[in-house]
Amino acid sequence: MGILSGALSGARFRVEGDLPAGFRGVFRDRLNATAFQEPPQGQGKEEVEGWVLTQNLLDTDFTDLNRWLIQDYALLALRVDKKRLPARLFRATLEKRVQVWCAERGLERCPAAVKNELKDNLEAEWLARSLPSVGVTEAVWSIEGRYLVLGTHSESTTDRFRKRFLQTFGLHLVPWSPLDWLATSADVEALIAQVPADVSLGGA
Amino acid sequence: MAEAKDGLPILPHVAGEFYVWLWWASEQQSGRFDLGDPVGAVDAWIDDRLAFRLPSETRVSAIMTGDDAPDAMESRAALAGGKVVNELRLAIKRDDREFSVTLKGPAMHLGQAKLPAMVTEGGEEVVFERMHLYEELCLIVAGLFRHYAAVRASPAWEVDVVPALRRWVVGEG
């Protein structure tokens, strides 16, 4: 999203809720408690997610505030791992295994329970040797400014981030509206009250 | 006004009108805007990208790029044909600092924001400086939007601005 260099892009949110007393220490502890943890061997298809440092997605220790908190700007990244199997190749391989099972027993059909067992075994075998796809969504949070810029516009990724942010910090991320730029609620009311201009002026 | 559960509403027609007004006003005023406190005077002009959509759709249906994008006949023709500006690339100069940013969609997301390179070394200093510049950019865009909102809610919108915009769209202004 270009926090350190390049062009900066992202969706902006207001951060709503009360900061806890001594929030730096509180947030450090919460980030450490919800940091990304490598899953044990035999990870299935379930997603694994947690916070990582923006410097490197393998860095998950938030103890040193200087690594993620610059003045009142918090730099965070949410990592999500998920293993995916190639569906068509998986189906074809399973079908071959079913055929072998039938041939060994001289049967024409394979019972559903056996097929499910073969499927589970094949899935476990392939998941054990596959690497996950890794998604990392960066954000910069102005704690004093009460806003956050999130490096994605994807709705599903945004929803996940907002949920995890609430779980971690107890604070809501509210989508920012251009109307938030207006100084008073009277200004907002006055603008909303206007009838949209016709389409040739860019009104919808 | 009751605030929606997820904050203030995002109104597609407001963004579309703001983009067109900004495009028109920057041409009328040679890019000069006096935005008052706390922004002051800035230069702002449409840079090298305009994207249009049909009013009934959310997807972009036409994109104009290049230095002459805001001056191209095709750009005004898109407006005259009823298309809505969905995003534009804006160049801004405030004092000696130059920014450029893409304002995108009904939410006016700030994308591809190029910030002046004031500090280039030292991780912490760079982040701190860039975030300050990002906030300055937001302040300027907010100032432009407030300026539009004030004009939009005033009698001058219907009396002066809309007729002038109509003439401009067809190349008479």
C-alpha cells in the first residue's frame, strides 16, 4: 500500500471507541496474543490468520514498540494462510484410487463410506505436502487521529480485517464517507438535501 | 440527521458532481483555489486520467488517459452523453509541495497518492513524514470538497454554476 515508499493507496476508516488507559502497552499485549502463529503439521484447509509486522510477514513479535509504533502511527499487517487443492486434479486422482480399490476386490462399485475414507486420506496426504497461499493486508493506523488506512478495497478482505481489528482492540472501523470532510452536521444536511444534478453534469 | 449504522452515507451522485465541478472549476480558475483556513491557496488541476461510468452502473465504461485527457473532446462528449465521472487523477501544488492523487468512486478513495519526497532515509522518519504529507493531502482534498459543498448548497449553484457547466460541457464555456 506504499507506507514506506511509492504511491500510497487504501481505503480510509474512522476508528470509533475509547482508547484504554496505557493503550500502547495494552495494544502490544493484545497484538502478541493474536499474532499469527504457524499452524502445527497437518494443517487442513481451514484458514489461519493473525497479526504480523509490516517489515516481514514472518515477524510476529510486537514486544518492541519501536518496530510497529511510530509516534502515534501503528503499522500493522493481517496475514491469512489458506491451503487449496487443485480441484480437478484431486477429483481425477480420487477416481483412480476408487478404481484401484474396486479392482483389488473384484467389485464394480465402491461404497460411499469407503470413497469418503479414500477422499479424506488423499486430502490429508496432499495438504501435508502443500504450501499455503499467503495473503497479507497492511494498514496504517493514526491512533491519535482516530483513522486507519487499509491497503485493500476488497470487500471480503476488509470485512475480515474489521472483524479482527474489533476482536483485538475493541474498536470499530467505520467506513469513511466524503461527508465526514464537512465541518458541521448542518453542512452535511445541506448537501444531502440537494437534488442530484442531471446526468450530463455527472449526477447519477 | 441520523447517522447510519456504518457512519455517514456514501452518496454516488455527490462524488460524481464533485468530480465534474472540480474539473470545470480548475479550468475556469486556471487551477487556482483559495480555500481559506486552514488550507489557504492551492493549485489543483486534472492530471492525466479520467474514468467514466454509466449512471446505472458501478463499473467504469470509458477511460481517458494522457496529459490531454481533461481537454480531449471525448472527455466532454462522455459527459454530454450522460456518463458520470467515476474517478480522476488530480495534481495539487501547495507552496512548494506537489502531490498527485486519484480520487476514486463514490467513496472518493484516495489512490496512488504521490507525496513529495521530503525525507527519504531512516525508516521511522520516512513513515512519520509521509503520514504528515498524506494528512496534508487529505486536508487539501477536504478543503476542495468543502468549497464544492458550499457552492452546491448555495443559490449560486442553480443560477450561475449549472448554466455555466452546461455551456462548458458542450464546449461553449
